[in-house]
Amino acid sequence: MITSTKNPVVKLARRVASGREPGLLLAEGSHLVAEALAAGVEIEHSLVCDHDLAGELRARARQHDDCSAEVLARASSLTTSPGVLAICRIPQWSADDLFRGTHPFVVFAAGVRDPGNLGSLVRTAEAAGASGFVALSGSADPFRDKAVRGSAGSVFRLPCWSGIGADGLQRLTEATGMRLIALDSRDGESLWDADFGPHPHGFVLGSEASGLPDDVRGQCGTLVRITTQPTVESLNVAVAAGVVLFEHRRRIAAT
């Protein structure tokens, strides 16, 4: 039983939450820890304060400790103590993993800096049946604490990459034959009329405020827009992604 807030695992958890421990992420609270367990994610260290998941974590984690409520509150990045947290290994995925399936498509975040929005985008991508997700350079890290929470556990299951630049995107496109389709509210053709072409597809989304970086936008062969009421200038990136990706899913189902 850990009772000291100066225990090294407290500092480790805080470093992981802020992205200062490469290869690790922090799952906090019953839902996220249960999702990590269900996905088979490697758990390096778990902390529990009188929680139902204690038994399973004791069996699965490389190191497990019960702790006081004060210790857990100090280790957590949340305002309210989560009752349980797990320091997990970030799942590792290959390029082949990103494009698995009969109709593979990957979602690319370009300049989406808000971690909550990025996490919601990962969740939307998984819900729509994406085969992978890539956060390009300049976007938030999908494995930081706020993004992990925003994804509601999708980062444990959906193959995710982070940090590749425009050059890396170009190499990936050339290697896979992927067709890049970008959401562009200024110059895109109507989503309902656009021809996505053959698979595999890559759907590229920028931030609501800034749109797409030029070096990414220039690589996209198709630009589409969502027609909204004139009084609504734009949509949150995760909402916009939902519209585009579920239209794509509808087309797949219709073939």
C-alpha cells in the first residue's frame, strides 16, 4: 500500500500524462482502464484505491499497487480522483496495419492542435470504420492524457501514428497508392457530388480555425466541402469528420 505522495510512481504518472515519457500513455478512470484491459494493451504499472478492477489489474499489470486516495489524486491529472489509473505501453502499429481490410481508409489530422478535439476525431474515425489514424506534425499527440480521454478508448484499438510530416505523408501515399481527399470549406466540391475514386482512401482534416496547411493541402487530389446553412460558417473538426466519414461508409455499403 502506497501512502506517500512522494513515491516515484506519482511523479512517473504525471510525466506520462504530460507526454514526457516516450512510449507510454496514461489511462485514468474506470472506463478507460477497462478499455485498455479489453484491448490487451500492455500495462506497466497500475494504481488503485479500493476499486473493482484491482483484481484484474493485479493479474495483468507488470507492477500493481494499492494506494491511498491522496496518492491517487496526486498521481492523476484529473481534478477529481479517478479511483484507478494505469500507465500503459503505447500500441505499436505498422503501415500495413493502417490499411487492413477490404475497403481501407485512413483519417489524417493536419494542424488539429486541441487534444480533446483530436481525441474525438480518433473516436469518430473508429466509429465510422476507419482502418487507421495519423496525427500529422503540428497536430496534438493522440497519446497525451486529454486526447486519450477524448478518444474514449479508441486509441487502444484503432491503429494510430503520430508526428509524420508532409514528406512522410507523400511517401506513404506513394507506397500505398492512397487517394487523398481533403475537407475544404472554401474550394471543395459538394460532398454529395464528389467522386472518391478507388480505395485505399485517406481523408485529411484540418482545424476549424486554420484549415489545412498548404504543404498538405497541395497533396490532396480531391477537395470536398459540407454545405451548411449560410449562418453557420464552419463545423467542429470531429463533427465534420462524422459527416464525411459516414457518407463514405454509406457508399461502401451501397456497393
